[in-house]
Amino acid sequence: MSVLLLLAALAMPMSAADASAAAPAAKPPHVLLETSVGSIEIELNTAKAPISAENFLQYVKAGFYDGVIFHRVIPGFMIQGGGFAADMQEKATRSPIKNESNNGVSNARGTLAMARTNAPDSAAAQFFINLVNNSNLDYPRAAGSGYAVFGRVVSGMDVVDKIAKVQTATRGSYGDVPVEAVVIKKATVQ
């Protein structure tokens, strides 16, 4: 009789909850930034920074980052891009997003974080890649917020380091601008 119960149990269909528990976890989205000096592949952290990751993906899918430059390069700190064309004209963005800096992810070397103004919830399209461990940018800072990490470089850190070595100058009211533009030719979801 116990064999019959076992066979009956095996023949019963799995519930939706059982099926989802058995399914493998979804692979985090990857984005490829094809730049004028090489390619950088980024893995987005949708679990810890869902708003920031989805915001970035929306800009990528819309082609927003195609043709923008890394407009701020500070060796030993970070490289920043995502907001300016090669002529230093700022691109119009969607509304700013909520700051997710309190997500437990540190601004370590190779991580991608949202750039913002002094207002905590002011990030829109600009991002930066940390060249070193910048734990001073983590939540909480003296001002009460940090910079939200939402991804990490999984391939192309050598390209990031190459960008960090370009010559920079002041252009108009902007400092640390590469003399020769470092362009994101294309950004695509992988």
C-alpha cells in the first residue's frame, strides 16, 4: 500500500510554487559597452538595486548611451559617463530615481554606481565605474546617503584602466574631461 501512495504522489503534478522553486535562478542581465578604446561588459545587480538596474537597462534599450562620452576621468578614483555628447552638450534624461545606496553593496573597484548631485534622489542616466575601493562613497556618509552600486565589470577592466590613463583638461566649466573623447559607441543588452 505504501508503494501505491508513493506512486500516486509521484504522479501528482507539481504546484506552481514547487515548479518555481525547482527552476534555476534567472541570470542577471549583462550590458556591453563598446567604447572607442575597447569593450566593457557589466553585470547588473537586479537583486540589490532593482530600480537603478532597471533604469540603466531602459536607457540602454532606448539607445541613449550610444554616442555619449566618459566626460569625467579621475585616476585613482573613478571614470564617469552617460550624460554628455562629444561636444559636451548634456543629454536630456527621464526623471531622477530613488537612491538605492542602502543596499549593502560597496563601491569597490570595478563596480558601477549611479552618479548624482548632492541631492540623494537625483540620479538619472549618469554612472561611474570605481577604479579603486571607494568605501567613502558607501551608505551612510556624513550627509546621510551614499552612491548606489548597481552592477560590476565582469570583462574589460583593462579597458576601464586604459580610460583612467587618458590625458584630461578643463573644458568650459567642466574639469577632468578627456582631451581625446572616449566614446561609448554602442551599449547593448547581452
